[in-house]
Amino acid sequence: MTPEGLRYTKDHEWARTDGDLVVVGITHYAQDQLGDVVFVELPAVGRTLEAGQSFGVIEAVKTVSDLYAPMAGEIVEVNAALAGEPALVNQAPYEAGWMVKIRPSNAADLDHLLDASAYRALLEAQHA
Amino acid sequence: MTTLTTPFLECHKRAGAKLVEFAGFLMPISYAGILAEHRAVRTSAGVFDVSHMGEFEVRGPDAGRFVDHLVTNRVAGAEVGQAVYTPMCLPNGGIVDDLLAYKFEDRIMLVVNAANIAGDWEWAQEVAQGFDVRLENVSDRIAQLAVQGPRAAEIFEGLVPPAALDLGYYRFTGTSLWGVPMVFSRTGYTGEDGFELYFDAAQGERVWEELFQVGRKVGLQPIGLGARDTLRLEMAFCLYGNDIDRTTHPLEASLGWTVKLDKPDFVSKAALLAAKAKGLERRLVGLEIASPRVARQGWEVLAGGAVVGRVSSGTASPSLGRSIALAYVPAGGAANGTEYMVRSGSVELPARVVPRPFYTQASHR
């Protein structure tokens, strides 16, 4: 449920290095909390983001949630498949349900995010 | 306050439910997922644990006269075996609750919303002053399951007398299932055909197990509160606490058909007559939102840039694939096709008044 090798945020997003880009999505825990996702609003390609800035919206049947940039950078690609199939976020949050690819302003920012064991600890603390 | 549970808590856990606290009860919000559960009810059948709802029994020589005084619809004149949907109002017309009144030979049973049990009980006792009636709150002793969907009746074939499956909508009968006596009622909150079963809470788990055994043939699924909400909203059925409450009255909530202003006298009659004479200020309407975003409870309704109303419920309609909402708008702007904007913070979406129900393919109206 919390794959190794990825980085995580307290807002329940994950980030994965892909060449000189970083792929971003929401965690299994986040999609489970949201329930069935019916719409994902993603930013325009080329937009630049500050770390922590809201860049999109996930609309689920019961609730809505903002998406936050895990690090500063430029949006270079968004997952177009989510427009027709938002349920991919529920079905494969770490794979086909990815949201955006960012060209980070500073690649080292990734190292400041949580690793899998720290994120697991965060989840456990929330449920203690 | 400690969290209450229904007799089915262990059944929910075994079925993999995600549990939340609702109206003081630990209840299943979903099992397989809201969309899958919604689809099951629209295409086959599903079971809802609605045991959190309250039941009051009214007995005595004045039972009919009292209930007709307490609520806005006509109950005393209903036939034995008939269930009547009705608001219950304050003297100023504000809605205390909406409920089902079941007319039995010897009593009337009022089925009320879980969140309102205490308030309703207090109010009913107050109104009962001067009537020769005995009121009993039997909420804790009664389990309630709703079996809903176009294939709901199939489940009970051969298990109940044919007459029970020939019941009209909003009719009920006493019967027994797996040796458990129950009220078998052709009612529901989904727009689909189906039944609501009321029985001894102590028999809860057994009935649940038996029901899913026989329900296998139609792929019966457990359904949580999440899909209960999307199903009722597609039918534009009011939800107490969202679309109606003590600050709204039944006429503006488009529940005029449940208000019998020609009844001799009832609590709220004068206020509702006056409201009608004066003309309504606002009206609950159905909105279709021209966006995949959902306008939820509390969003503002705008006309010409000014706030003129408020969204009371909203969801992404699973059956229609559209964003729908119920909202109060000015009574003069309630006609189908009237255009508004709905807003929350910086998000502003176009909306249009559409006919209710939103979903017109349900197996019952």
C-alpha cells in the first residue's frame, strides 16, 4: 500500500523520479479516504508551481480535495487518461492513476520529502 | 456521548464496510464503493441497514386524531396497511422532521430520522397533551433493513405469501420471514422497487445472514450511506438536515402535496395557510451544474452577481454522469430552464433549473 522507493508528503501525495522529471500522484490511503473519484482537475502544461501550492482538485462522490505540489517546478505533462477514466486514481493510484509530471526547480527537493517508512509512521500515528 | 450501534455492526465489519459515525450511530458509509453500490441498486438489488432510524408507536382512542394534529399529511383517514410520508412541523411551519406513518389496526407507527429521535420524541409528547393516547419510543428494539432494487421482489418469492409481493407502493403487511415476525413494507428511499423490513432487533444478525443467502440469486449487495445519498438525490428526495430543517417549511421545500390544508386543524396549519396566502419567497429546485465539479451543501446560488439562494445537497450523479444539486432559489425563479451561477470561494459554475426527479428510469416513479 506504501511502495518503497517513492517519496511522500503529509498531504498524502507521492513523488517518483522519472529521468529528470518527477511524477506525482495521490497515495493509496488518500484514494481510499476520498472514495470513488469522479473528476480530476489538472493544471495547464507549462504552469510553474511553488512547493505546497494547490495545482488541482480531486472530486469524489462524497467529498472534494485539493492537490498540492510536493516541490517547486514546472508542469511538463498531465495524465490525460484521467479525464475519461477518473477511477484510475482508485484502481491504480501509483501507476495508471498518476496526475502530473513536474520538472523540479531543484531536484534535491525530493530528498526532503518523507520516505516510505516515515509515511507509514505518519499513517499509523493518524490512526493511533 | 457514546456511539450507538445497530444490531448489524458485526455483519458490516465482516462485509468489509468503511464505518463512520452518523447521527450518533456507527454506520457503514460504503463497502465495495459508492459507485458500485449505487449501480447494484439501480440494476439489481441492495440491502441498507437503516436500523438507526427511530420508531414511535401511538395507541389509544385518540391515536388517529393526535397524529393528524401532529403532522401535515392525512394519516387517520388512510387505510390499514398504508404508509404515509409526511412532514411534522412546528407552529411556525418549520419542519421538525419528515417521517413515515404506518396505519395499523390497533396503532400508528411513526418512523423518524435517527438524528431527530430525541427532538421528535420531546415534540410529540408536547403535542400529545390533551389527547387520550399512549406514546412509546421503541427505536432500540426494532431493526430495520431496506431491500431495494428492480430485482428486490425476486428475493422474497416463495418466502412470503404472494399477497405480500402484490403490495402496492406505500402499502405494508405483517408477515414472517425465517420464523421472524416482521412488518413488510413496499417503501424506500431510492426510487426503485423494494421493501423495508421492521423486526425484533435481537434477530438482526440471523435475518441479515438469511437475506444474503437467498439474495445470492440476484447478486444482492450491502449498501452504505454514501450510495443511499446519491440514490435519493437522483430522485430529488429531501434529506432532513440538508434540504429541510426547522428553518424551512414544507411548501417551499416543494412538499406541498404532503400538506393537507383542508384538514380540520393541525400544528402549523395557520402558519402554512398564511405562507401560502402571502406567496412563497423561495423554493427548493433541482439544478444541473454545467461542470464535472460538484456543488455541495452551503454553496451560494447567484443571479446577476448577487447571492439569491443556497445549495442544500449536491453530488455527481452516478446514473446520469452529471453534477446535480438541490437548492433554494427565489420562488419567482424556480421555472425549469432558469439559469444561475453556483459559487464556493473562487469556484463559480453555471447551473440551470431542471425537472425533478433527475433520474427518470427508476423502477418506481
